[in-house]
Amino acid sequence: MNKKLEQWINWVEYDELLAEKHNAPSNILGIHDFHDGQVITVYRPEAEKIIVTDMAGKNKTELEEVEPESGFFGVYLSKKVFDAPYMLSIQYGPGNVVKTSDPYSFKSIISDMDRYLFAEGKHYDIYDKLGAHPCEINGIKGTHFAVWAPHARAVSVVGDFNMWDGRLHPMNILGVSGIYELFIPNVEPGAIYKYKILTRTEEELYKADPYANEAELRPNNASVVADLTTFEWTDTKWIKERRKETRESMIKKPMSIYECHIGSWKKKVEDDDNGFYNYREIAKSLGSYLKKMGYTHVELMGIAEHPFDGSWGYQVTGYYAPTRRYGDPEDFMYFVNYLHSCGIGVILDWVPAHFPRDAYALGRFDGQALYEHPDKRRGEHPDWGTYIFDYSKAEVSNFLIANALFWSRKFHVDGLRVDAVASMLYLDYGKQDGDWLPNEDGGNENYDAIEFFHQLNEICEKEEPGTMIIAEESTAWAGVTSPVELSGLGFLFKWNMGWMNDFLEYMQMDPYFRGPNHNRLTFSMQYAYSENFIQSISHDEVVHLKKSMIEKMPGEVDQKFANLRLAYGFMYGHPGKKLLFMGQEFAQYREWSEARSLDWFALDNPLNQGCQDFVKELNKLYKKYDAFYINDMDRIGFEWMSVDRSDISVVSFVRRGSTSKDQLLFVCNFTPVLRENMRFGVPCKGNYKLLLTSDDPKYGGSGVVNPKTLKATDVEYDDREHSIVMNLPPLSVSIYKFDYVED
């Protein structure tokens, strides 16, 4: 061995490298100035010969193996011959030569500022630094890999490009940041990889990339290199208009949301676990359907990568990767872009509350609790069998907040519905005494989660105006949708779970028992303006033996459908934005299952078709008349006209819009009794024109006849100076339009 080369080698580092324990391999590999010359070293186990040249193929120099069969090759050159990058020709046998630039000849592309901001929890585009990113450095194409694993002894990139051999591409740690990185030439999009992590206890872990943008199709679970920069978006106008929106403007806009599970909306092949339509295919059929039905938004369940179909996407292993079940990232970009071209906003369900224990994923990522809280009393959900994020750790908070921005910036998503917010807010959620750890004041509020929500909502509102963050919060926590500066959590909207529970319980009752339970119908107006609500009837209400919406309804078949149309009409009249789960719009009989398509064949039944047509008409009217939505969060927008007739389960109310014209009167009968010549107080004199009745025969109703226009008379009723008389159809909602006229 050349003596200069022998002098240069740090033999302790040499031993660590060969033992796969070196966390800074660029210290001993690559090109280094030494005395007046330079040293080039390469570690390639099993190689027989290595030759280095410049990029033009000149200055050919053969490296020597420093010890027999060590795989460590080097050369000392008495003068500076090579500049980075340079080429290596690595011969493994006759005719088996690998040509590549040296990964250890490239400098770090993660700056000190990147590391500082990440440690502070304020690097909101950290996803552009961590993960796997195809790029070109010094004219060399390859992929830059970076991962945060502060407790690791050493980390290597392994994949189909290096025979999954952890010896070939050990990564460099960057100071005390815990970030490891390596640029590997010639690795292209589509390459499959993981990180091989050697823990402090010398356990070897093979982990998927937390920041990966694509994953293998389950049951395989490796990460896939993806390029998110090549898709040609055409929704520039949509995004430009979205960024003009404010918190105040968004709560005044119509929102009729169709909650959808892509894999079971329609399947290409039934009884096939992989019989899904591609994102591109489903975009066209779903976009056309949503447009025809008049919805404003679609909310997608389970888009982030997850291993188990039966989790519906709520046990996430790949927060930065659209699930491979339906295609690759560009396919999902096409989906969002196409929906925008149809005028449909896209909302994703998002799960920052917990993550599964799968060995290849986030759990105990570098051998210790990293993403999860280290104390099991705060770090585990005993009922769900999952880990809870450690919101007190800046890098973990950064991971999640950057992820929220990522979906908006990279995939143009319009909003996130945050799952299981209550489980984050309460330290004792789902836990028994002794299984949870109180906060420093002895309470059950999770101060770290509260601060996380403050930061999440403030940053998203500032960085991506016009996007919405929606809370699924099932308790009476105060100020969920109040701005952070007013001591709220800062969400834009909250699912109205209280209304949903009361209303569904009321609607499931035999009409005979509805009278004594009248408050279940009306109580929600006591708190309707305490938050910015979305009236939601979600997937959770039609699974796990809860029955489908139509099967919840009492009575014979015709009455079931009448009850359901009435329920939807009342829901659309109630203040708050709207959400229905797929299949509910046409009264699917079976409970939803992720394993099969919706029962589209049900539409062969005129009653199911009538229900679908009724929801379609509701959506049409909803968007046409701003009285449905513009004052959802303002008391001026709603007033009971008749609310005390619990004995006959009848209510009426008005919705007011932006002007005195085109205001709406709703009249609802929750009993199967026709009430002829029934009088109702109304807010003013004038004409009341029928817009829609659920009793119309074309929807499956009984066809009770009323004049198309009712004229208010000066007969006092319901403490009103004016009233109308109508034949009130059984189990029905009727919607009238009127202009407010001063006496």
C-alpha cells in the first residue's frame, strides 16, 4: 500500500465503515486533499477492481484494495488530478462493470439554516429537503436521500439499485441535527428503497421513508422514488381565486360535501382486493357525477398511504404519499386537477392523532420513540393499538404541519378534515385511571396538542390562504373554530356531531314517540352559532351494524323513503354547511363496506332514484339561493316560525339571505299524517312560492296538492301578524321562496 495512503486512513473509522457503524462515511470516503496531493477512496465490497477517471473518461487511475477482500479501495495522487464529480468504473467480475459518479464526492445540499429551522419546528417546506428527491447536482442526475434519525448509530440507503446491500450507501449525519443525507447518482424515479438503520443497541431496522412521496402497493411496503415536479397543472385560475379567499369569505360560501371512499365508490373488478379504478379513471366518472348532482366539494377518505384496507386510511404509514392502490402521485395530481376543472373542491381526511405500530413505519423509527411520545401513558392509544405523536417535539410538529401544507402546495388540495381531534385534546381520551399522565396543572388538557393546533391553523391560514382546516371534534370544547388570537383553536369549520347524534336518534324513532322527544330536533339551535359548523352524516353512521340511512328510518318502505327525504330536507335547511357520505344520496340499503362498490343497482328502484333526484334538487337550490348558506354563522339567518307543536311533530322556520328577496320558508311534518288546511304563521305578507316538496310523486311522495303559490293573509298565528294555510303532506318537507315585505 502506498505509504501516503496508509498515513491518511483513519483506521478506527475504517473499522467502523466495514462494520456498518460509520455515521459520517464522507470522512473516509470520496476525494480529499492530503499534503500537496489528493486521496480518493471507495468502499465497494465484492469488487475486484476500481478505476477512477474524470467526467471525460481521461486521467484513468486504478485504485488499490488496501486489505485483501476488504472492499476498501484507495489511491494517493502526488498532485491534484481530479475535481468532483468524477467517474468510477467498478468491476465485479468479467463483463460486470458498474459505472457511476462517486456519491461521496458531493457536498451536502441541506444547509445550516435548514437544520436550524427544522430543529425549531418552523421549516414548513422540509418535505423538499427530507425524503427522496430526483435532482441534478454538478451535472450528474440522481436522487438525494435524507432522513431524520437522531438516535441511530448509522443509516444506509438500500434498494433495488444496490441489491439491498447496506454496505454500499451509508449516509452522512449532519452535525447534531440527527439528519442523515446522501446523493446517489443514477437513481431514477420508480426506484424502490428503504433506510437500513443500525440502532444504539445494534439492532438492524429496515424502515420506509417518512417523507416518501410514493410507496409500493400493499402488502409490499418499501418506499418509491417519485418526481413531483413534472405534472402540468391547468388549474391556475382556481388556485389564484382560492388565494383571494379569507376566513370571513369562506364561511359565507356554499359547501355541499360528498364524502367518498375512492376504492369502493365504484370498483373495476368486484371480489378483487386490487380491482380498483385508477385516480385518472375515477376522476372522470366521479367528477361528472358530482357536477351532475350539484355538490361543491368532495371529501376523500384514506388517501395517505396505509397498509390495511380495513382501516379506511385512518392508520397512516406514509403521510407524504398518496396511496398506490389507485395509481402514482401524478395520477392523483390529475385527479385533483380534473375535479377543479369540474368546479369541485377537494378535501382530504387527515390523521395527525395517531399512527400504527407496523415495524417498517414510523413506530420506534430509529430504535427509540421518535415520532411518538416516549411515555406510553401519552404515547399509546390502548383501544386503537396505535402510537400517539409527540406534539411537544419541534421536529414532530414540523413533520405534521409541513404535511398539511404539502397536500395544498404539491397536490393543490383545498382543505383537510382533521380526524379524531378530541383524542388529541384530552390526555385521558379512551384511557382508564392510571393509564394517562395529567398535564403540569393536574388536568386532562393536552397543552402540547393545543399549541400544535394553534400553530397548524395560523400557519396554514397565512401560507395557504383559501384552504380550510376542518375539525372532527366530538366534545363541547369551547372555541374550536374561533381564531387563535381570540383564544380559540383556529379551525375554520367543525363537524356538528351533537346535532348529528340527536337528529339521527330522533329520525330513527317511530313517529309516535317523536313528540315527547321534540327537543332532539330543536335543541341544536341553542348552540348553532357557537362554532362554524358542518352538518355531517358521515361514513361512521352507516357501518358497524349502525345500519344504512334508509334502514335507520321507521315504517314501511314508502314511509322509510319519505322519512329519509324529510331528513335531508331538514338538514339542508338547518344552519351549517352540508356533508353526506356516498350512497346516502340514493338510499343504499346495505351498510357501506370498503370491500365492494356502492349498490348502484339500487337505482333501478324508482324510490331510490327519487331519493337521488331529491338530493340533486336540494343541491341545485342550495347553490342558487344564498339564504341556504350565507348567514350560516349569523343569527339573522335563521328564525323559528312554529316550533312548539311537539304534539304533532311539526316545525317551520325561515332562512334569510343577503337581501330581502329570495328568503326561504321550510315547513316540516315528522308524522305520517296528512294535515289539511293547516295554518302557519309567516314573517310577512306577500306570496310564498313553492320551490320543492319531498312529497312530490316524482321523488316517491304521496302527491298532496297545494297551490304553487300561497298568499299570506292578515290572520295572526304563531305570534305572527300574517299566516298561510296549506295541506301539510305526511312525512315531508316543503320549501317556499318569498320576498320580505314590510307592513
